[in-house]
Amino acid sequence: MNELFFSIVIPTYNRADLIGRTLATVQAQEFTAWEVLIVDDGSKDNTAEVVQPFLADSRLQYRPKESGERGVARNYGLERARGEYVIFLDSDDLFHPNHLATLHAAIQAAPVPPNFIATKYDFERDGQRRPSDLGPLPAGPLGFESFLTGNVLACNVCVRRENSQLFSFEEDRRYAAVEDWMFMLQNTQHGDAVQLVDALTLTMNDHDQRSMRADNQGLIRRLELAAGWMQQHLTLTSEQRRRLLGRVYYLCAIHAYADGHRGQALTFARRAAPGLDTKTRWILYLRSLLGVRLIGLLK
């Protein structure tokens, strides 16, 4: 077995204020057979200066490149990784000390090396922690059907590098912030699955500049484009297509609602409705009709 077990790929862009904390949590790992590839995707801030002290640890590599968005940066790191498994870590998120040890133990215990494996994560915002939707899910496989209704993993996934069937990340920047979901759909559509480990070992930093928060209208445009990509690149039954588009347009409605655009939110809610269960459909209609301010007053 390769003595270098994990390659941790960290794409970053203008995260000088956050990446130091992320790197410190990697260096604090109980399991030590790892390397880090920090792929600086054209940062304009002092990221290089912040990263420099960490490079005293020979396991860390700093690789600046021209900006190409996260999909390009992740593929760049994947192509240069040397470990048995590759972990994609965003430059604002945090490993718990047992993250790598937990993954390694689960991989070693598996009867067949899994192509994809993940642990659970929670969120941190303003010093407060809250669970993610992964919390109540049991350990076991998450397959294509699971990802039709969204990417509950975000980018919390560990990938076996020697997998000849592995699809890389979509590199077209028009899909930025949606490429994680597309990656999971494409890699599970032919029967593979992500083995979920029932252990909370990662925290996502839920700050205002996260890609899912920073630009609602931009994200809506990307989701609409992704709907076309998904129908082109995935083999879907009519029922699967209905559920997948239901989720895409549900997310569009939520982000329109967050911007206070009630008419736009209602339009997307109507498009999402055929793919949603009754309760979710009517809650979405109600939120879209009332808007953020009135919902806030009712609370």
C-alpha cells in the first residue's frame, strides 16, 4: 500500500482571512500519512503570504495558477495527487482531529476498497454550531437516487484515485457552485455509491461569502444552466427527471425568495411543484407569496 494514503486538494481564491485556520486543522490530524495540494486559483489578496509559514511542513505544497474556477482547480489537484485517496477540502472548512483517522479505519474495514466515502459534517456560523441534513442519515451507501434530490454531501467526499470510471469535475465556470452536485450525479448514475460513515468529523464555515450565499441571482442562473447539463449528461427516467428538476427549481425559488423577489420565487415554485411532495410544495408556495419580511414578522 502507498505510504502516502491521503492527498488533500484545497482550491482557494482570495481566502487569506480563512485558509490559515483550515490548514491548521489539517496539520492537527491524528493520522499523518497525507499530503496537501493548495491550488491557488489566481488569488489577488495575500493568500501566498498566509500560506508561506505552513510550507515548513514538507507535506504541504502551494501551487498558484491562473484563475479557472473551482472545478478546474480540483481537477488540477487531482491530476497531481499521489495518495491512495483524494479528499477535496474547501479553503474555509475545518477538519476535526479524527477526520483522516476515521476515513482510514472505514476504508481498511471495507471488504472492497470504496470508490467514494464520506463522513458527516455540521455548520459553524458566528461561533455557533448546527447540524447538517446528513445528521440523521444512517451509515451506508448514498447512490444516484439520493443525489436526485440534492447534494447532501456538498464537497465532503473522499475519492479513490485509481478508479478508471471516475468522472472529473465540470470545468466550465458557468456552473461554478453547482459542479459538486453534478460531480456526484455523474459518478453515481451507473450504480456506484458514496459510503457514508456515521461520524461527525468536519465543520463547514457558514459565512456570508460562501458560494451558496454570496450571489443569489448568479446562483439561480447557474442552477438553470445546470438543469440543462443534467438532462444532457445523465440517463434519466421521466420520474427521475421530474424529481431532479423539482429540486433544481426549488433551490432557484429559495434563492429568489432570499433576495426578496416574490414574483420570481413564485415562478420557480410553480416549475418545481411537479417534483415536490405535497408538504414541501405548499410551504414553498407560502414562503414565496409572503416574502422574507412578512415571514420574519410572523416568526
